[in-house]
Amino acid sequence: MMPIDPAGRPEYPSFAPGDTVDRLGGRDVPDPYRALEDADAPATREWSAGQRRLFDRLRDGWPTVEAFRAAMTRLTAFEHLTPPRPAGGLAFFTVRGPSDEHPALAVADPSGSRRILFDPHRHDPTGRTVLGGWTPDPTGTLVAVQTAEGGAEAYTLHVLEVATGRTVDGPITGCPYGDVAWSGGPEAFYHVRGGPGGGADGTGGARLYLHRIGEHPTADTEVPGAAAPTDGPDHGHDADADTGDDDGPPAELDVLLGADGRLLVTATADGLSSGNRIRIADLALGTPEKPDWRPLTSLDGGWSSPWPTADGLLHVLTDLDADRGRILVLDPAAPERPRTLVPEHEHEVLESFAVLDDPALPVPLLLVLRSAGGRGRITRHDLRTGAPLGAVPLPGTGVVTDLTFRQGGHEAWFGYSDPTTPETVHHYDARRGTTAVWQAPGTPDVPDIPAVLVSELRCASADGTEVTVLLTRPADRPTGPLPTVLQGYGAFGEPQVADYYAAALAWAAQGGQFAVARVRGGGEHGEGWHRAGMREHKQNGVDDFLAAARALHDRGLCPPDGLGAFGQSAGGLLVGAAATQCPGLFAAVAATAAPLDMARYELSGYGPYWTDEFGTREDPEELGWLLGYSPYHRVTAGTAYPAVLLTAFEDDVRVDPLHARKMCAALQRATSSDRPVLLRQEAGVGHGARARTGRLAYFADVLAFQAEYLGLSVRAGGN
């Protein structure tokens, strides 16, 4: 072990444990640091201030902080664009310049000339304002823009005039992140308030409203029946009798409207890991304020993403009876008989699709984006029959994201990246059958990418399941042990992909190896892989991560005392569980904004929306699942824990910082190691988007922490 200073074990701020014990599910559940849940209590404030002083003192002694900050700055210093959304002959997209703090919303005309419509930094020079969702109306006259300040995730909606950039409507407050559904033109739109992030406190249920341009938001009409009921099967379609509010409004509500402004579609989800339920309304048969809703019960039981096409049909990507996804087509007049247009693939996960129905094309096209092992592929299909027609040319075998298209057109756009290629936007022309880089004026500066080797490691988990680990290491060290950071996530069906990751490149540039484990609970292999790592199966994901750690040790890829773990959000829960179950595998562990007290996670933040993913303490059996891996409850006195860095964002409305405070106190009291347990606290920051400078400083601290306790020094010539 490497002592942190000549004195050995640090002197931690004092906080005496209490004797709080909850009686849950017929068992006693101790919670000795319950008092730290109150951030404003004098004792908590004094303790937190002491933790800040301790962290600052030790960080000042880490020699690689500035090297990592400089490397991260260089590796992210390029212009980043998102694939455009065409509307009214214009292209709308976001752009972040090489030194910009936040992305800005831009628009380009057919000649390629572009201008900025909304710049968060000009709006708020303090850097606290971030851009949320944005949606142009179909004519390209107006654009609805969301903004939020600090760590808030309740967005404020404004409407901008595209020709001038001036604000012409709003503000509408209490909106969750997401798009609006324009009513076929610039006169009105449907939008959601409440749900995760929406409402004054971030916990209000989602409801649909109709807003007419020029009217005050208080005059907005709440649209009845938009959300499917929460108390069982949805069989009725009378908007008067069934408002969808039987047990309160849903957690999440999405809305879209067909290009012709006629077919209104909503998707209701009661939890962020539950399936959703689709409702449709033909606005020609009702009124905009009171649509005649019809439930698509044939889609119940899966997660579905619908798209109304110009022929009056509804195309739906769904995982219903297809873990890796399939595309259905149904007639809204007879929705009980959907037809499979593109079946589930044996190995690839269906991510999204695009409709190219330009009348000049020989055959209307359906572009289908699939992924396997985190690598993307786009295939062409006959929109009417689903018959395969070949592949879209891609720039490589990397990650493909954000497939967009022009309604009634022949063009599509997508993002592409791989471990050594920053994301670029590519344009597909169906008339020519070609793919090329799409770039509005202003060629991005490509950063100097360090020479690295990217490979995959495969190992067996505890139950024999094969787990894949992506490795990035210096090209001049193709073999042998290197200080290694192992990252994972494993929740909510989110995959870990082989994209451009500046933190991995910065670590490799200094002579280390960065590893990413694709564990169960993620979406790497479809919904089945997700379900295999959620709820009662959550331990599978932890076992997968531990198997990856053991494989790195056993195959001589890291030194005996040179493996670190790193996870953010649910990934922080993963590494916290792994470190408390097998602390001897790791020399350093960094967990950021993580739920760590799983007996009380659902009582704060977004926890109420996550019970479908993790389980609830209200059910004795599910409480048993939670306590089985809850990091806070597995801390054991006298254990030699690795160095630990817990990061908490003080304005985080998703994961309350109380988790990091309680875990820090428990570990500091329990550990017998001379390696420190540290709490990094950052004010004015939330769980989501943030300014570039702060993000780079955060990653520099995390990497420098890992370097300090894994034995990685600044490499001569490392860039």
C-alpha cells in the first residue's frame, strides 16, 4: 500500500453515528447516519465543510490534476454538431465550439449559411443556464426552446421567431426535458408539464396541455385522456369517462403529432423502467382540446416508439415479444391487428428508424439503425413490405446515433464516432445512394488523438454468462500490466458503447489502461439483457463487474494493486456494491452522484420513478433484494477498504447528495486502511448537463485521484 502522506491515515471530520433503526418488512434496518440527510442542519454543515477542507488538501498533493485537465481540454477542443432536424427548408441543430461552455441552437439555410438562434452563454454569462429540448414548427417559422438553470431539471419553455431570434411567446414553466408537438404549423403546440423533472418540486405527475401562440400559459387547456390509466388495462376510449387520472398522473408522458397535423400520439410510462402504453387520436374526429382517444392495447406490455407516416399508418419500434426490437405497422382504423414489418434480428438491437418517402424515389424507404456490441449498422428496407434492400454506406464500424430525416424527403442524417474519432454528422442521400460528412460552414479542429490500441476482453460471470470488456491502452504497450480504471453502468437498459471517450484517451495517454465492462442491466444485447440485471437480478450486474475485475487481474492486465473502479449515477451504485462486496479487488473506487442507501433511495430525488428498476422497500421480498447489495448497508467495520472518492452535486434533483454523505461517514468510520475516503462536493450543479469547464475539472479530479492510488505518474510526452 502507498500511504497518502507520512502520517498515514487521515484525520476525518468527526460525526458520531446515531442509533436510528427502521422496522421494515419484518426486519430491523439500521441507519446510523440518518442525521446527515438534513443538509441544512448545523452539524451536517460543519461536517461537510470539514470534508471539503480534507478533499482540497489531498487533491492539492495529486501531481497529475493539471496534466489531466490539460489533456481533457485538448481532447474535447473541437466543434461538435448534432444531426439536424429539417423544417420548412431549414436545418436546426446544436453546435458547441472548441471552447464553448454549452451547446447553442443554430439554424442553417439551404446554402449552408448558419447563424445562432439561442446561445445559453449570451443569455446567462454565469454559465448556469443550459439548453434543454427544442422543436421547430413544421414550417420553420418558430422554434420552441427549453432552458434550465443550475442543477434544475424543471425546464422553462420559450418560443423564438426563427427569422429574428427574438422571443415571441412564453415563458411556460414546470416542463420536463423533451419536445413539443406542433399542430401542423406555427399557431399552437401540445406540451407536457410535470413528470420527472417537471413541476415546482420535480415530482409532479405528467399532464398534457395545448398552448396557442400569443395566449398566456394560464389559459392553456389541459387535454383530458392523454395519459393511459395507471390502474390496469386500458380498454376504453371515451375522453369524458376515462381521463387517465385514476391513480394520479403518470411518471412520464411523451407526445407527437403526424406531419399532416392529424394523428396525435401519446406514450405513457408509470416508471422509467416499465413499459409504456400508446394512445392515438384523429384530430379530424374530435377537437384539439378534447381529442377522441383510442388505446393501442395491442402494444401493451412493451416499450414502443411510434411514428405516424404520410400514408396514414403508424410505424412502431417496439420490444414487445422481441427483446432486440422489431418494427410494426398498423392502421389506426384497425389498431388491434398490427403487422410485423421488420422482424427481430438474432443478434443486433434495433435502435431507431427513419422514413424516406419522397415520391421521386423508386421505392419509399425505411432506414433501420441496429447495433451489435455497441457498433452500428443502417440497412435499407421497402417501406411497404419491409423487404431488405441493402446497407447504407458508413464511415467505419463505430457507433451510430441520432438518426434524423426530412419528412417527405430523400435525406437522412446520423452521428458517427469510434474510440479515436470524435462524433461527426453524416448525410445520406437516397437518390444517389451516397453517404458524406455533413458540415455547415466552419470545419472543426480535430484534436491530436493519442496512439492507442482498442480491443475486447471476454470473461465468464459467476453464472457462466459471457461479459465483454472494452479496453483502451497505449499503442506502445500492447501487452503487460498497466494501472487500469474499470468503468460500468448496468441499469435502465442503457448500453456502454465504443464511442469517443476523452477520459479513456486521457488516461491511456498517461500510460494507463481504461476498461469499460458491459454488464447486465444495460442495453447492450436488448431488453432481455436489461431485465437480467434489474430488480431481483441486480446482483447479476455486480457479479459481471466483479468478473471483469478478476479477469483483468488474472490475465496480468493490471498490477496486483493497480485496479480502480469508476461509475456515475447508477454506475456509482454498481461500483459501490462491487467495492463493498469485494474490497480487495480494487485499490481505488470513484462513485459519482450515486444512489447508495437502497433502503431509502425511493424517498428522495427521482427514486419514486425507479422502483420498476430496483424494487421497493414497501414489499418485504423486494426490500430483501435491495439490502442484498445496498452499499451503505454492506459497510463493515474493520475492513481495509480501497481509496474512495464520492462525488455529490449539491443541486442534484435526481440523486440526493445525502447518499454520498452517509456513505462517506460510514466508510470513514469503518475502514482500517490508510487509503482515504473522500467526499467531493460541488455547488450549483445538478445531475445532468453542465458547463464544459466544470465538467473538465470534475474528470481531471477523478482521473488524478485514480492515478494517485493506482500508481500512475505523468508520462513523458503524454498528450
